[in-house]
Amino acid sequence: MAEIPLRDPAGTEVHARPGRLADFWSHYAENRGAVIGLAVFVLLVFLAVFADFVAPYAPDAQFRDAFLQPPSWAEGGSARFLLGTDAVGRDMLSRLIHGARYSLSIGVVVVALGLLLGVVLGLVAGYFRGWIDTVIMRVMDIILAFPSLLLALVMVAILGPGLENAVIALALTLQPHFVRLVRGSVLAERGKEYVVSARVAGAGPIRLMFRTILPNCMAPLIVQATLSFSNAILDAAALGFLGMGAQPPRPEWGTMLAESREFVLRAWWVVTFPGLAILVTVLAINLIGDGLRDALDPKLRRS
Amino acid sequence: MKRFAYLMATTALALGVALGAAEAKGLVYCAEGSPEGWDPALYTAGTTFDFSSQPVFNRLVEFTPGTTKTQPGLAESWEISPDGLEYTFHLRKGVKFHTTDFFTPTRDLNADDVIFSFDRQGNKDNPWYNYAGGNWEYYVGMSMPDLVKSWTKVDDYTVKLTLKSPNAPMLANLAMDFASIVSKEYADQLAKDGHMDDFNQKPVGTGPFIYVDYQKDAVARYKANPDYWAGKPKLDDLVIAVTPDAAVRVQKLKAGECDVIPYPNPADIEALKSDASLTVMQQEGLNVGYLAYNTLQKPFDDARVRKALNMAINKQAIIDAVFQGTGVAAKNPIPPTMWSYRQDTVDDPYDPDGAKKLLDEAGVKDLKMKVWAMPVQRPYNPNARRMAELIQADFAKVGVTAEIVSYEWGEYLKRGAAKDRDGALLQGWTGDNGDPDNFLNVLLGCDGIGGTNRAEWCNKEFDDLVKKAATISDQAERTKLYEQAQAIFKDQAPWATIAHSVITVPMAKKVQGFVMDPLGHHQFGNVDVTE
Amino acid sequence: MLGFLVRRVAVLIPTFIGVSLVAFIFIRLLPGDPIYVMSGERTLPPERYQELIHQYGFDQPIWKQYVVYVEQLAHGDLGTSINTKRPVLSEFMALFPATVELSLAAMLIAIVLGIPAGVIAAVKRGSILDHGLMSTALVGYSMPIFWWALLLIIVFAGWLGIAPVSGRIGLTYFFKPVTGFMLIDSLISGQKGAFQSAVSHLILPSIVLGTIPLAIIARQTRSAMLEVLNEDYVRTARAKGLPPSRVIGIHALRNALIPVVTTIGLQTGYLLTGAILTETIFSWPGIGKWMIDSISRRDYPAVQGGLVLIALVVMAVNLAVDLVYGLVNPRIRHVG
């Protein structure tokens, strides 16, 4: 969705050394928010993985005797449905728990696809330069000339509404950011001594790109991936909200929100909880992202 | 934040003062969408008609408010020849077209205007035939090119319509929005100035309200027509505001920003009814929502299978969850407000065990099928997906596995109409002219196969009855034929008839004289407001 | 500077050609049939269908359609909307000011609140205030704005009943648009209360649209300020005993603002994305809502023209940002 300008990637170098992980963790743990974010995230992953055991009911089980029942603490609610039920009598809590699966897997897959495409294109563009670089970067310019959500909407309209297609569309709109980032890092790294000596030692272009240069661009890439992760979740929810993402009855949070819009003035719980779930998830990931950035970017550590 | 609240409060106050201080009587109708354009003959959407044909135009024949019967409009009277082929219309004299800042009429309505209004839609040589893309959708949709032989001017105030074959619903067709009478003088002036497209932007009609201004996707304004032939409207100003979100419309009605709103969310209706400052009017709409089996495909070519599935559907649960009570279970293919509705029909009972037995009898085991759910909200089905989910659960109880499929709306309509469609289709219909022919023949007649007949169902006996009824002008006789046809329909079960939706129009208490229209229009010609 | 400008524009030309080609290809790839959407449940007879397909030129070979499209584009003709049967360009221009007004208001809120918040957080680094502001900013940055809009509607319209929730101005006001900007038009009209009404209609949507830019600007300002406060010249200024307000206000802020200005410019793409959601929820008659409606109606010419025009706007604003950046930071002129 939005871009946070990153620190100059060229300034970041991560070199392998013993105790790196422990060192990293000690820096990461300095940021209390990041630790909280990680804890929430782990909890969400747990819920998503074990949804079938944690959720009180199946996400699509309809209780015909309980349409739009309020949460347990509100007037008219019962302990049977902790967070109430939706318009066809499905348990909100169960749907939200199962929804974590969708949102998290959307995020993971979108980022994985975007990374894959972006890293390959970025490495190729930055390493080979010349016309191939020009072509790749012009195509990225074209993609970036469209607002991301609009582009995703049109692509989903072409591919057909649905979760899988939304994922593809979002990955395509996300990858230019990776391409630019990787290309920039490669341009900064390729003239450095260790690359030159590796080349002199006879390393082929593939090896040079992936084994020599790429590991040294990892830090900004990890930070960008985290940010993209949260953006992907937000955008997927927005697509669902506009009726172009996951299709009902899938309990994807954005889709649930879209289904519940008509109850905005009558049944606040069907509107409030899915949005809150999105917010908490995205917030947790952004907290992690901030923590990662601080821990991986030595330049920023002092702040 | 405090300052913000203060600003809001003062604004609300200022608004209230402005409203109260207004001397002229005005009414704000918050419509559910934008008008596509202003020439009613180019479009088919009810929303567009609420902006254009209803306030601004008249027809030769008008629907009597609140009914689907017809009454004189711009034609004072008419005669129909005994063979049913010739209609002679006598026009009302002294009817003035609107005087606006872009057009001043020099003559009253006459036969030329009437001939022009129809000729441009059917005659390819008419210079106006191709203007604005030239899609005379409703004219074509109502088969007018196949029915009309000619329109002739007898004298300035007499027009004769000749048909190719007798057609009882014709008079009702002429009361429809596409048959609105436009000004030939205005058209000629625009053609001369080279501004033909303005005909679809700045309408001039004979109706109760004069078009003043429209801001795209926001608001249209009208003022009363002081020379209206049926008497000057009681309102001085009419405002139609585009308000697509149903929850927002309700909100604005409560806040006093809207006086009348269409289509509130079913979920909000109870609260509206209990609000003492509002009146809530309700009426069964002229529509039907149904699940059409593809009767050309196995095993749905067997009426027992169709019956069994009908028995598996829990309609009451659908009425509760999808319509939130704003629907009534349907047993006939036509709505109860329509004449010839067959009261004696007994609906298929909700009986999962009986359904299972019937499926066994038909030799159907482990049936897997598709249920098509449309992606959009329609008047006859507020939420097709939700409906499909409920039907899916019901079918599962009788051992039938249903998969829900959906397509983009245009694609859905195209694929849903195909003869080789795989699966049962959620669809529906909203009446155009209030004639049973518009349901029974259009939706279930053999001619509609591959088109409007989504069950692809052709029953000779049924088709003969319906075809015959269209050629007779006596309503009692037609009623008998249509009732017989409905009995055959129920027996053969090409559809699961699901529901007729109840149309709800909430309005402020001060609005007087609003009449609900079974055809779904929102008319303000006779409406008044009291302070 | 001129050379820089020419180079930048030259780069944009192939991008624009690419954009128009992408828009064209996308539309041909879209499934669904605008003609079926138009006729609804009432299916068309096959002859009539063919006639309409022909009329819209959909029966032409693709390359021929493309030639026609490019020719029209060269003449500034973006085709005719199937829905309204009016030129796409005039449809766009009728709605564009509404989106611009909303976006400017949102940016105004974001800048007016975001920069001071960032400065305060940086100056009071590590304090409760800093943590509070930055936590709030992170929540704002993580906000699903469509849900945020619904919450604001529930609270301000539902519970408190003090905010209008759709449209641009109260329906009792009536004046012809002069500039297309409701705030200005309402002032010109001279009608009592019109301006207040326009403002009150603008508040909730612009808060919603401004939330994420506000969070980004606050965060960006804080980190830029922190960096600048550590620079030697600021330390020197401090050491020289200049009053803190002067140090922060003149020396630090001015330099910290350079990256912030870029950030602000980079929000255009986001604003258009956010406008799609905000306008849909608040029934704001702008191009975001128009695009959504056009996509769902399969109004091919409108979607195609809209994509081209929106991309053009994004490119133009990015160019402007580049130019401004080039002005404040001359080093960049010679790169790329």
C-alpha cells in the first residue's frame, strides 16, 4: 500500500560471523514493541495452524437458531458464542480464528512470489545492466505508474475474483519495489572488492549474483519483505472488502467485513471484530518490521 | 477533537436553520444510484427512470398510481379495433413542454412528438436512431420491433398504432418508461445546432417537474412545472441525491437530510419502524427470485428430482437470513400482487426425508451439482451468495453435494442463459409492465430457451395456454388460462420458486401522499410535505 | 535545470506508451460482457447482440482496435463510456476535482499534524510522549482504512449524529460548479452556511484518507530530525548557545524536511489507492468510486481511459516531486 522510504541500502552490510544470531537477537530484543509484536504474531500463527482444534465451531457451521447474536457480554448474548454470530448464524470467533489462516498465508505467499520475481529481475537488471536493465526498469515504471490497489483490482477482474487470483495480482503489484531495491544494492555492490575478486577467481554470473552479491543485500530486503507482508495483508483485505478478494463463505477478514457492511448500524460486532483482527495482525507485523530494521541496520541503531 | 465536535454541531445547526427557514416546499429523495443518462428510452434501469422519465416525462398511457392498471396520460382516450390490431389515440390538447433556460417551446404537444418518440427507436432511417450510441434496449427488449407495424398521424391530435398481430399487453407496454413522449421541436433545435447529445443530458418533457441541474454522481435538482396538465405539483422543489450506500441512506433519513429513501438494508427496517419520526411503507414487489434447474440435463430432466430438491430447501430459513423478513415465500412464478395469481397452489413442503425418498425413487444417488449464485444484489435477491450457502447446507442434508459457482455479472448472465449450462441457477425477474405475460411467457415460454427461459423448459401444454392468453383482450378469460398454466408449472417444477421480496420505502413523517408503485418507481408528482 | 527537465520528460514518454498499451491489453483480457450487463436479466436476441458488438467495434481484430485506440488517444479522445454514453474524458474531468479536493485536504491534515508530531517526538526522544506519538503513528500506519471509515461512521454519524457521512455538501445548497472544488465554489456562491457545510462533509473522508500519510510523515519526520540533530552543524549551533527553538526550528527542521518533502510527494499513488476505498464508503463523487463502478459495470472505455488518465496524473506528480527535489538538492540533477 504505502512505501516507507528505506535507509540507503548500500550502507548496510551484513557479514557472517559467529554469534550473529545471538547478537541480532540482543539488538532486536532492545525494542520492546518488536518483542510484543513477535509474541502476538506467534500467537496468530499458532491460531492459524491449529484453527481446527482451537476454534469452538467449524467456520461454516450455521446455527439457524442464532442469527446475529451479540457477543457474550452484551445484552442478548450468550456464552455459547463468545463474539456473537453473523447473519447466517455462524460463530464469529471461529470464523476469525480460521480467517487468520487466510490473512497470514496470503501475506506469506504474496511476499514469497514478489520476492522471487523481484530478486531475480533485480539481480539480472543490476548485474547485466544494458538494454535488459532498461527494459526491466521501464516495465517496473509502468507498473508503478498505476496505484497498486487499482492495478490489483483490474487484474483480479481479469483473472476472476478469488483468493488465489488476488494473491497473484498483489504479488505482481508488489514486486517492483523488490526489483528496485535489489537492483540498487547490486549496483552498489558489484564494484566492491569482494565481488571483483570472486569474479577473478572464476565465479560464473549465476554464482556471482546469488551466492556472492545477494547475501549482502539481505538486510534491506528482509525489512522490505516484512513491510510488504503487512501491506499484502491490508491490500488483500481491501480487495475482499471490495468484493474482489476471497469469496464468501471463506472467512477471510476483509470479505467478512464486506458481508457485514449492511449491519453497520445494527450489529456492531460483525463489523468491529474482523477489522480489529486485521489491525492487530498488521500492527504486529509492522512492529516486527521496525524491530528488524533497527536490529539489522547498524546506522539506525543509535536512535 | 472538541473543536471538531463543535464545528460539526454548529454545521448541523446551520443546516437545520436553513431547512426550517425555507419557504418553498422542497423534498429530498436519496436515490440508490446515479442516472445513466436522461433520455429514458436509452436505458432500462429503474434508478435512471426515477431521475428522468418519472419526474420529467409523461406517456400516452400511464399506470394508475399504486397499481399495474393503465389510465389515460397524454392520450385522453383511445379505441382498439375489434381484431386487436389498431389502436387509435386521441391526444390531450394544450399540453406544454417545459420552458427551461436551454429551451423555450413554441407549440403544444401534438402528434408529431408522439410519432417522433417511437419512430426514432424503431426506424433505422430516423436521424436520431443512432444518437448516443442508439441502444433502444427496452424497445427491443419488449419485442416492439416484432409487434409494431406502423405509427401514423391521423391529424394533429390523433395517432394510430397498427400491430402485426394482436397483443393484449401492448397498452401496458406503452405506459412503460421507454415510451415516454419527448419533444420533436427540442430535438430539431438541437439537431440544427449540432448538439444532439444534449438530448440525453438536458431533458425537456411534459411531466410534473422541470429539470434544473445535475452534478454528476451527486445531485439532481428539479422545480415544479407550473403548467402541468394534471395540475401544478404541491412540491416547489425536488432534489434527488445520489446515495449508493444503504446504511448511509438510513443515516441521512434519520438525520433529516433525506425525506424519502429507497431500499434500506433489511437489517435496519425494524429500527426504522420503531422510529416515531418516520413512516415506513411496505409492499410486495413485482418480482420473483427462483432457482432454475437446467431441465435439459440429467438428472434434472426428471420432474421428481426437481421436486425432491424443492422439498429439501428450507425457504423459511432463507426468508429469515437472506431477506431478514423482507420477503415472502413464493409458490407461484408470478407475484401475489399480479392479477391471475393462483391462490390455490400448494407449495412443496419442506421435507428432507420425503426429498430423500423421492430421490431414491428416481434412482439418483450421491448427486453432485452446481448452484450458481449471482455476484450482485438484485431487487428479488438481496444476497445470492448467502442464499446459495443456505441451499448448499440444505442439499447436504439430503445427500446432495452442491458446489457454489459465480461469475462476473455480465458473464453470469451470458453463461447462465446458455442451453448447456451445468447446474441450477439463482436468478429472478422484476416485472416490466405488470402483465402476467411478462412473467409466464418471457420466463417459461418455449421461445425463451437459450435466453430468458433459464430452466430451458419447454412444455407444450403450458406454452399453448400462455400464447393463447396473449391474444385475448378479456382479462377474466386470460386469468383462467394463466391459472391453468401456473398449475402445470407447479406440477412440473422447472424452478424452485424461492421468494418475492417486499419493497420498503421509509420516509419522514412530514411526507404526505406518497404512493408505493408495484413497478418500483418512486414518484413525487402528488406528494406534499407538511411542516 | 532545463536539461534535467528534458531528460525526465523523455524517460516518461516510453512509460506513457507502455501505460496506454497495458490499459488496452487489460481491457481486452477482461472477461465478461458489457452488453450483457446492460441488458440484465432480459437477454438480447442474438442479432441485436451482434449489432451492438459491431457498434462498439468489439468485432474488429485486436490490432485494428489498437490502431483506432492510438489514433483517438493522439487526438485526446479516450472513447465514450458505455454506461453514460458520454466522452470518458469529460466524465473524468467532472469527477476529478472532487478527488483532488479530498486528497489535498487529507494531505493537509497529514502534514499539519504529522510534521509537528514527528518533531516533538524527535526532540523529546525516549520520553513517554515520544513513545505515545510513535505508537499511535504505527497504529495509524497499520490501519485498514475501510474499517476505520466504518468505525468513524458508527461513532460520529451513528452514536453522536453530528457528522454527515456522504456527499460533498448539504443538499439544501445549490450553485453551479465554477472551479469544481466545493470549498471554493461554496465561498463564491455567497450562500450562508454553504462553506461550513462543505467543510463538514470533507472532514471524515479526509481524516480517513489522511491517516496513513499522517503516520508515515510523522515517522519520517522523526527519523529525519534525529539524524539532523546529530549532525555537526546542529551540535555546533547548540554549543554556540543558540536558543533551542531556533536550533530546531531553523537549522534542524529545514534540513530534515528535504526527505519529508519526497515522502509527501510519494504519497500520490497511495492517495489514489486510498481514494478508491474512501470514496466508495463515503459516496464521494470522485474518480476512485467511478473506477470501481466502471470495473463492475465492465464499462470498457471508461476503465481503459481511467487507467491511462490516472497513470498520467501519478507520472505528472512524480515528475513534479523530482523537479522540486532537484531544486532543493542540486546534486541529484546530474544523476540518472
